[in-house]
Amino acid sequence: MINVTLENFEAEVISASKSQPVLVDFWAPWCGPCKVIGPLLEKLEGEYADRFKLVKIDSDQEQQLAAAFGIRSIPTCVLVINGQPVDGFMGALPESKIKEFLDKNLPPAQEEAPQEPQADEAEDADPAARLEKLQHAVATDPANDDARFDYVRALLLAGRIDDAKLAFAPVLAKIGAVRRFDSLHKWQDAIDFAAGVADPARAMSEYESRIATNKRDFDARLAKARLLMAQQRWTQAMDELLEILMRDKSWGDEMARKTCIAVLDIIEPPRPKVAEGQIPPDDPTVATYRRRLSSVVLS
């Protein structure tokens, strides 16, 4: 999902629609139905992969664009293909109706022929071989931040916490300058936090009871999210962090937003190799939660 203004309209809508259909969602912050349909559209953008691109236009802020499309009420969605509006709908339609609209107007999904795995891909599928490969990369080039991030992350995923801390120690001073190192640090902190909890299941139940009593008990929500991170239950952790953000974006020096970004950094897989000139697809889970985070932060 991209927020479009008059300045980037030509690039993000007109030019973009010549290679991919663009669904323009006209909305406003005060519009209740807009808040209903917005998350549905973002969800469908992820489900439909690259079959269409979603952009949002604030009709209050961009009145010139709203007038150009003849917008009378919001939410209104307009599908643009090859630089021209071809169809649209008004109101917060249910998901089934939006799918009918999309299926009617979008080109069918292309089926990709299965490819034989490359030798290096097969090696990466073996956790032990991948760890050895990453360890060698760090040993060969200690200044390679990307290799060190991947190595420490792989160690943490494998539950080798002490080895991960040892591998991470040389770059602790970079936490403030390299975002992905800060993300690893937040994950390690969550693991250390969970290690200090005698009975995680009981603690989780207590946090949930506190949240049920007071939905603004952000300390309980953050503690629950950290336990979930330690257990590698990533989407549940982000759901809890987004609940904090929806109620108070600045709480705890924006800790919920920063921790959500950390989780996204951690779970984002390496980009798959594609043919020259093609753009590798985004991981659907990462793409969905990036859109949700952006939507909450900008709302």
C-alpha cells in the first residue's frame, strides 16, 4: 500500500498502471467505513500477489485528485489500467464482493513452471550446511554486516543462544547505527526476558487476564509480545504490538513500533533469485504486516 499525493500521482498511478493494474482507494481519516475497507484491501493485495497494486489517496488532503476522479463520497475505489480508470465501486463492500470486482477486472494469475533447485539453494535448505556457510563468511570477512546478521539470526533460530551472543559481541557497538543489529538485540533481550520467567504458560495467562481487564495495559501487552518473540510466534507477537500502536503510538518511546520493525527484519527471508530484469516477490507475511504497520502508524 502506497500513500499517493499530487506529487507522486503520475509515477505511482499513471505510469505504474501501464505494467500493473492500480486500485486507488479514496479515503479520509474521519471516515468510519474507510477504516473497515482499508484493511480488507491491504489483505487482498497480499493474497492477489502481483496482480494489482493498492494505493490510497486522502480525499481531504488531495482535493484536486479527488475532483479529477469525480469522487462524490468515500470510500470510493477506482481501478486504473494503462493510465485510464476502467471500473470502480463505492462503499465498504464485503470481502466477497471486492473479490468479485477484482476477479472480473484483473488478468488471471499466471502459473509458474516448477524449477529445479540450484546447488546453493539446496545447500541453504540444510540448516547445518547454511550455518557452516555463514560462519565461514563471517570468519572470512568480519566487517560483512549482512553475513553477521544472517549468521546470528540462524544461530538464534536454532536455539544456540550462547553461540549467537558470542558471534554478536563484536558488533554490539553498532546497535545504534545498524537497524538490523538493533533488531537482533531486541530479539536477544526478549529471549533473556523469557529465560527469567519461571512458568511461561502461567505468565502468558496472567498477561492475558490483565489485558482483558485493561486493554491499555501496555506493559502486559509488551511482555506478552516478548514471550511470543522468544517462542518464535512472530505474527502473534506483531498482533500484540499493533494493538499497542492502535491505542498509543508514542508509548514507551515508540517501543511497540520499533519492536514490530525488529520482528519484520528477523522474519524476512532472503529474496529468491529471479531472471534478470525481474523483481523478486515479497514474502506475503512480511508484506502484509508491513502494510498493517504502515496503516496504523499513518492513521
